[in-house]
Amino acid sequence: MRTTPAIVLPGAPAPAEPFTVTAEIGLEDRIAAALFCYRDLFATGRRRMLHAFAWMMLMLVIMAGFQAWQTSGRDGIGAFASRFGSQLLGYGGLPLLVVAVLALAYALAWPAITRRRLRNWYRDEGLDRPFTGIYRFEPGGLISSGSGRSSATACRRIAGVTRAPEHLFIQLKDMEDAIALPLRTMDAEQAQRIEAWAGSCHAGAARAEPFPELAGEPAQEPILTARFVRTEADRVVELGWQMERPGMKRRRRRGFALAFVVTALIPPLLVALLWLIDPERVPLRHSFPLFVEMFATHFWKWVLGFWAVVAIVIAIHPRLRRMQARQIARQLQRRVQAYETEVRLFEDRFETVQDGLRNRFDRAGFARAERQKEHILLHRRGDEPLILPLRALEGDRLALFERIVDTHIGRGAG
């Protein structure tokens, strides 16, 4: 057979020779990949919280100004300015200082808070166990395998390689995912080869290099195929699943219980703080009975008010979570292109196929199936579930799919 040589674009890197990298992927590597992929969403959440602190500080300033205006009466702008300054620099400005310190502490602690949340979620879901990933870099794309999953990604779905202090991030186009390769598991030459491969891979996409094939793929027809395009509603279901996991529910319960305790302590602690910083404070043996009397006459009213606010938050929190899921789903849907996904079911595996992307999941890696309204969740051991919308299984294909699931995976509680 006569072959036609590939046409190399002027100035384009030559195709890299195939090579393989083996890396041990642990919990911290998964956290690094999530921080890299969702850094814009995490930054948005941080800004939103800082904006809330800013509004609280603005309201406190307005309240201090209103009190200064009331006490200054008709004495003029000079008297108002003097009283307003005294209000902010005196005891009246203490709540403003507290909120400012909390905002600064939150901003500084945000990276650690985000990492801890991700770490807790991965551990709750059993996704903290390390696995060995095998990555084969070819002129036409990347083949990776590990944790019961194999993937073939064409160069047109590779967005590039970014070097960080501890990782090489392989960015995947139109996907909320990235491959984090720890630099500790490779030498400098391997890292340079991967970066060179990224440049030649982009050139290969322009030359339409062949799409890489999964190794050891048996030639057989699927039992069932289904096609769908991922929508915003599908993303809402995925995010809702994450928010309603047992670990997330436990942390919410602990958080609400802590909120009741903290709000009950706010009034007495605030009065105690004011007493401590008062240079002319009354000795404790005289002031303590007054504190007890204040609790019986005033503090409990404030505590009940705070508890009412916490109770309202608990009551509306499910709605707030749904709103947050829809908002995040809308952001994710806007920043990626929606591809048609084909799901193929075989006797021993499941496959998902998109333009330039192919995933193969071993049947042994699935734990159970769960139906939630208009979606089926295929739970995987040591990884997130596959979510299949029922609209992709019209007619008798749904019954066939359920028989396959019952036979090869098993049914979970819905």
C-alpha cells in the first residue's frame, strides 16, 4: 500500500516519539487538580463572602453615623463629624473592627479552608486512596489508565500543559477535569518531554493526527448504545448529588449545632470584652452579679433572636443549596462546549465516547446503580459516579438497560 507522508506546517514542532510515564496519584494530587480546574469558581465564592463582609461593615458605619446624627442634633456638621469619629474610634466602632478582622482572617485562611473542604469530601467519598496512573503520550494524543478506567484523548481535546511548583497540569478542553502529574514522581527530562509533547500535540491536531486507540480493546458489538448532550439540568443533578452526600450532611449538622452555641455566647462575650477594655471598669466581685442580672433580663432576648435567625437559615437552606447548584451549573455550562456523548454497554465494560475523547470503565469497578427521578447514577468504587439521563434511553432501551444493570451491577437504594 502506498502511503502519503504527513505534511508538516512551517515552524510546527516535529511529532514527539511515544513515551510512557507512570505516576502514583494520591489525595493531595486530586486536590491540586480540583483547585486548578475550579480556581475561578473558588475565587468567585471567596469574593462573594468578602462582599458580604463589606456590606456588613457598611451597615455598621451607617448605624454609627445615624447614632452620631441623632446625638449631635442641630449642632452642625462639625459636631456630627466629631461625634461620628468618636463613635468609630470608641466602643461603637468595636463591632466594625471585629468584622474587619474576621474578613481579613477569612481572606488569609481561604486557601486552607478550601483545601480542607476538598480533603474532607474526598475522604468521605472514599476517593482518598492512591492509585497508579499510566500515561502514554503519543503524537495523536494521550492514553491514560488507572483505578479501573482507561481514557484516550485526542490532541484536539488537549488544551495544554501548565507547570506548577509541585505538578504538571494537563488541561483538557471543554471538560471540568485536569490531569495532575506530581513532579516528585518524575525527573526533569520527563517533565521536559511532556511539555515538548504538548507543543507537538497542538501541531498534530492541526495536521489531524490519528486518534489514539485504547490498548487491548476487544472487537465486539455493544449490547446497548445511548446518546445524549449534557445540559444544565444534568449538571444540577451532579452537583445536588455531591451536596447531599452523607459527609456533607454531617458537616451541615455540626455547623448548625455550632451556630446555636456561638450565637448563644455572643451577647455575654461582647459585654465581657467591653468590660475588659474599659479602663474604669468595676471590679469583678461587683460587676458579676450585674452580668447575671443582665442575662436574666436582656441576654436571653438577644439569644432567642439569634436562634430565630439560625432556625430560618436551616429552614431555607435546602432552597439555598438548590439555587447554588443551579448557579454553579450555569457557570459550568457556559464555559465549556457541550458535545454529544455516546454510552456503550458491553458484557464486561461501559464506554463513553465524545468527539476526540473515549473512556472505558471496567464492570468490576461499579458498585451499584441508583435511579433519581430523571437520571440513573452508576456508582463507581473509588471514583465519582457516571450519570445517565433517562431521555437517552427511550422506548424499550430503558428496560434493556435496567436488565443489564440488574445482572451485572446490582440495584441500590433510590
